[in-house]
Amino acid sequence: MTGPIGRRALGAGLAGLGGGLLAAPRLSLAQAPHRLKFTLDWTIHGGYSFAVAAERNGIFRRHNLEMPINRGYGSGRVPIDIAAGTYELGFGDLTPQLRFMAENPGRELVCVAILYDRSPLSATVRADGPIREPKQLAGKTLAAPELDGGRQIFPVFAQAIGLDLGSINWMSVSPELREPMLMQRRADGVTGFVTSTALSLKALGMDLPQQRIFYYRDAGLDFYGSGLVTTRAVLREKPEALRAAVAALTEGMVWAYRNPAEAVATLKTREPLIDLPIEAERQKLAFDQMLISDPVMRNGLSFVEPARLKRQIDATVDTFRLPNRPTPEQAFTDEFLPARNLRMLA
């Protein structure tokens, strides 16, 4: 058992697949590498140092894994690409995944690990502006890509705080233009992951004290953050590849938490033009705001409580008035996680 959601059968097609990895496997020289098509939900930055480090420092290789890391275009895009088969494994905010599962039960998406325990979803405005509380966003213009996780889940936030969603004017922009819209005062605010918006605004000259950040979780939305999503077809067809990928990315997160300077430095080998000090600060923000929590420090990564997950499912289904309501067991399985001792941060 890894937590309140224990290891459960995934149906007859998955019977007998075995438990999680206890360590990196011993490999035969003739053993073919595990191959998966993998996507993040955004551009490569400090919040993804764990994945880049795992790819670059030999963790993938020790797990006999060939899995190129592709950038993404929003958490709302990840489940679409996974369901379409464009990618076989994706990393993104859990709430858009849950929404897609409820809207498309026949596509059989399932989350196999949660690596960021707390949600980074937020709306950000200028600290020197008139908007001092979330309800004052009524009637204002918010800039975000259409598939941005913050925009996708804003209706849940609006309902929680009693904000008329119809009063919001949305400005649809590319990811690169989101923060400039706020800097140029062409938008009153932006939505997104705080790890993306806060440091991108800082890089443009608006430091954190100049930002007023409204976290969705402060409205009582104690949602899980970002996790790994796949389909049950991939679970059946490539179970060992998924075990290797989940184990490698989990090991990468633990290693990055324990070795933050070395982890963020690997980004330069992937993206030579990044601003390393900004990305180091972004990595710290991701760890502080998303990774570290009491449940994680007590129980390790991907410790999932059914009641908490059910609240996230119910809020999503009820807000969007969806016809299907996945159960926690349908939405998440811990069958492919490595052993608990390999998921402890400290």
C-alpha cells in the first residue's frame, strides 16, 4: 500500500503486471530500451528541472528509458494530446485532466503519479493597480492562452469566490505574449501557473513585490497539482515502459530537490539561452509552492487521499456541469509507482 489509494487491479487486461520498481533494473546488454513519447505542459523552465536532469544525468539511462522531453502548450492541451496518441505520457495540472476524463470517459485517461502535490493555479494583477481582491476581477480583462490551465480552471475559482464568470473579458494570446499584455497594461491580469507567470513577469521587469497574486487554493480549492497522465491502452501495451518512466521521473524529482543547483544547471545543456538565475528562482518557487507539503514530507511523492481527490473531481464536474463523474479509483492508480522509500524527499 502506498497510501489511502492502494494498489488496485486495473481490470482483466492488466492482471498480473506486478508491483512497482524497487530500484533501477539490472539490464541485459541485449534488452531493448523502453520508449515512450512524452510531453510537458509548458516551455522548458526551472519548474521542470527534475525532468531535464533525469534525462541528462543518467537516470533515464539507468532505467533503460528512451523518452525525449517535449515542451507543451498548456495543461488543457496535455490530455487532448494523450487521448489522440500524439504522446503516450504527459505531465500537467491534474484538474484539466479530470475535466477531460469526465467529458470523455471512453478515452480512458488515467493519472499514474502526482509529482507536484499543490496546485500552482493563480491569477496575477499589478500590485500598484486597483484590484486588491479576486472579486474585483469582475468586468476586467484577463490575458491567457485558451488552453492555459489557469484559464481552463478559472470557472471553478470564480464559483468558489462568488465571481460572475460572464463579466470576465478574455484576451486569447500565445504563451509568449501573456505576460507582456500585463506589463503593457493591455490586460488587467493574467492567469496561469505561478511558476510561469511570476518569474516571466520578473524577467520583464516586474518583480514579485510588484505583483499581486491570487492563488486558487486560497479560495478553498486544495487541489492536487501536476501529475503524469496516460491511457489505459498504454498501460496494457507498455506497462514496463511506464514503470520505468514513472520511476525515472520520480527519482529525478527527488534528486532535484536534494541537489537544486546541479538540477537547474542542466537546463543550460537543453536551453543554452535561458537566464539561469531566473530559472533557479523559478525552481525554488516551484518547490516551495507546489512540491513541499506536510503530506509529501510525511509520506513521499504521489501520496493520494481519496477524499481530497474526490473534492477536486466534484468541484470540476459540478462547475462545468459535466455528465460523468469519475471516481478517485478511475482517475488515479498507484500501480506503477516505485516503492515508498524511493519517493521520500528527505
